[in-house]
Amino acid sequence: MSASQAGRRRPPLKAYFEPRAFLMLLLGFSSGLPFLLVGNTFGYWLRDAGTSLEAIGFLSWVGIAYSLKFLWAPLIDRLNAPFLLGRLGRRRGWMALAQLVVACGLVAMAVTGTQHGLAQLGAFALVVAFASSTQDIVIDAWRIETARDPDELGLLTSAYTIGYRAAMLATEALILPIAQRIGWPLSYTLYGMAMVIGITAMLFAAEPARADAVMNEKEESEPLWTVRGLYDAIAGPFIVFFKTHGAPALLMLAAISLFQIPNFVMGPMANPFYHDLGFSKDVVGAVRGTVGLAGVFLGVAAGGFASIRFGYMRALIIGGALQAAGIAIYAILAYTGTNVVAFALVMAADNFGIAFAGVALVSYMSSLTSLGYTATQYALLSSTYAWAGKILKGFSGAVVENLSAGHGLMNAYAIFFTGAGLIGIPAILLFVLLGARLRTAPA
């Protein structure tokens, strides 16, 4: 642990209500709102409509958009948003455009529904995923660039994570009793309208002046339309990243790419699992909104504290182990049926582990970026941690259905969740190796 880390302390609760931290919390909510609506919650809607597990798994591939965002991040780093939105500034303009497209896309999903066929509904979900991933690029860049020092970056990252997790709670728990009463299409319409929260926060956010100065200088000396400027926008972030971190850079990317695979792989099957166990949407929503919520916020707090107190490597190792264990124990539910106590305990453990691991990973990746390439480098890192899991999760439904042919549906789920937890072990080992290598590296 560095001296700077040793001197840092977890911020008091009132710090989250300072203007920039509060705006970050709202932007984190906006960033998290669409994620499950084209992911796990979308799968619940599809399962309710009688869609096969195999089709649900394949439709989860719309989330691959989040893994490809590094491809257009260089343009967002260097260009203003089109139309009049460019007047809002480089970061705020792209935020506004992405938020408006997400809102319209969610409403379009609601209007289309499953009755018009999965292809059309999936197409609108893909539009939402691309717009949502673009919003993530800009909000992540704003979070890193607007921080004045590492302590404030830690505060903003925690605020972002709380907002993001609150949105996931709203789209994973709160939406279920709403959908139970008014149906999925109207629920998606309401959530599309909720994007006004992010739009409002964007209007009050200030452009990061220090980063703007760097980017304006780049644009003056190397305009994007020149060969040199285009090369710097596309290749520069990667060159600087590898120059900054040297030989361990490849090991960093490998560890990051494997870290969240258990969470991604189990994701599309979680809600169909609850459905097939026989839990009502009200019960699932109530458990998520109580002990599940407690698990999330305890995990966020513990992950943030561990990152500061023990350093990034140790926090990642602990988080990876907690995440893997929390996912594997879902296998227990296959044999407890509709036991609400067992369901609550498993969900609390899972949410704690995933939240802990998520904060540790976001804090670590944020520390690896360089000013002037923030959006592209962070998009590269966040795409790296997502691409493998996003591809593999598309096969999750096919795996469960194939296992069920020989073992029965509940046994198939148990085998699947156990395996999903175990595939987190390689990432833990890589971070152990990376931590050992960094400790022995010359100063």
C-alpha cells in the first residue's frame, strides 16, 4: 500500500451530498438504468412471455455493445456531439445525445413488445445497448477528468457506484411488482421517462476544464481530420497505456478480462431461475429491495474501504473470491424450492460479493488511465472486462437446457451456477500473480 493510499480515509456520508458527488450519483443512476433493461430484466420479461431459455441466452448478446465501445470512444474523446448538442461541450453534449436515445429506445421496446416478434424487440434493445454504452463512455470520462485528486476520484467512484447500483435495484427489484400490476410494456415506458434524472444531472454538470484544455491543445496541434491526428486518436491511447504500465500491461488486461465472467455468465439465467422455482415477481422484488439492497450497499462500502485500506490488488483478490462464492451458492436454491429465507440469504451473499468486486475493479481501472485519453482508455479497460463474459453468456440458456435433458431442470441449474462460480478462479490467480510481480518490480 502506498503512502497516499495509507493516508486516505473513507469519506463521511455528507461528502456524497457535495454538488459534484451528488451529480455523480445521479449520473451513475442514469448509467445503470438501461443496463438490466436490455439484460437480465429483459430476460424475465421474455420468460414471462414463454420464450425459450436458449432464445433468452442468445438475445443477451445485445449486451456485446458494451464490449465494443472502445471502437467509437476515440471519436467521443476528440469530437463534439452532432447537431446543437455540441454547444453543451464535449462531454455534456455526448451525454445528452446518448440519454435521449436510451429514453426513446426504451419506449420503443415498450411499444413493440413481444407480440411483434423477437427480432424487432431485439433490434430496439440493441439500439438502447449502443446508446447506453456511449453514455457510459462519457460519464466514466467525466468522473475521472473532473476529480481534482485521488481522494476525490475515490469519492466520485463510490458515488457513481451507489447511483449505478440504485438504478440496478430499480430495474431488477422495483420493476417486478410494477410489471406484476401494469405489465412489462408500461413498466418500460416509465423507466424510459426516468432517464430525465440523468438529463437533469447533465445540465447541471460542468465540463472538466483541465481535460478540455488538454483536448483542445491536441485538436489545435493535431486536428482529427489529419493523418497524425487520426493516428493519435486511435492508436495514441493504446501506445500511452502500454508505455505507462510496461510489461505487466498484458497481465493486467488478461486479469481484468476474466474477472467478471462469473457475473456475466450467470446473469441471463438468474431471473428465469426464479421464475422456474415458482417465486412471484412480488417476492423477488421484495427480497431484492430489502436484504438484496443491504447486501449491495454493504458490498460497496466494504469494497471501497478494502481498496483504500489494503490496496487495489488485495481488494480485487478478496472481491473475486466473494463474487465466485456468491454465485456458486445459487445452486442451493435448486433444492430448497420456494424457501424465502434461503433465497434471501443467497441473494444477500451474492449481491455483497458482486458489489464488493465491482467497486474494487472500477477503482483499479480508473487508476490506470491517462489524461487526454481518458474516455478511450477507460472504454478499452471496461470493454476488456466485459467482452469474454458477454460472449459466453449467450450460451448460458443452451447450457442449462442441454444439462436438463439428462439431469432435470433444477439439477441443471445447480450444475450451471456451480460452474459459473468456479470460472472465477483464473482471474483471482492472475491478480495474485500481478500483485506479486508489482511488489517485486524495481522502484
